[in-house]
Amino acid sequence: MAYAAAVTVYGPYIANGRRYWQAECAETDAAATSEWSFSAGVGSQGVITVMHFVCVHDSGTGSTVQPAFGVKTGLAAIDTRGSFSDAAADVSDASPVCFALDDADSKVYVRSKVDSGTDNSITTRICWAEGGV
């Protein structure tokens, strides 16, 4: 099979005058450089705050993930806005990360960065809000 990423975005939900969203992605046949993206819903040069990031390695040759996310495909160091220093089978972090989106497409790009294999199933959930912290 070939790599596939099924992405669903929920929202916006409004609480206390602020818009919130959630993206869920189910990756199949994921490898270390497999990448998926979602539209953040705030438009060109918008600012978002990732409130909670969860990534789970469900099955496959690999044993850990070490996700990263940013504002351009390929996630060069200059474009990466969040990454996790420790690899684990399950990553969950509720430390807010605020950043401006790239004005070209207003998307967030995500790499799960599994440690080995090309047959991995990975589930990711990201919650974010419009604006800064």
C-alpha cells in the first residue's frame, strides 16, 4: 500500500469569544518523512495557538514517534514551530505554542517522524485556537 493520511477538521467552536478547532489524522503506511497538513481556518497571515498535541503509534515496524509541526511543507528548521525532544510510543503535550501562519496557504504541516519502517499506523489529534495565548 501507499502512504495515506485521512484528515478531519472539526470546528470552529466558540468559547468566550474565541474560535477553537480540532484536527484528527489517521496515517497508514507512514514512514519517517511522511507528512500531512490541515487548513487552520484563520486565513492568510493568521495567528494560532496549538493548545494540545497528541500523537500515538498504533502499529507497524516502528516503535516510537517524535512529531514536529510547522508552516511549510518539508519542515525545514526555519519553518518548524513545534517539536518534541523525546521520542515515545505516545506523545501528549498541552504546552501552548503560538505562531503566525505562512501567508501562502495558511496551513499547518505535521510529521509524526516514526523511528523505523514504512508500514506504520499513527493517530494524531491537534487542538488549536485563533490568536495568541
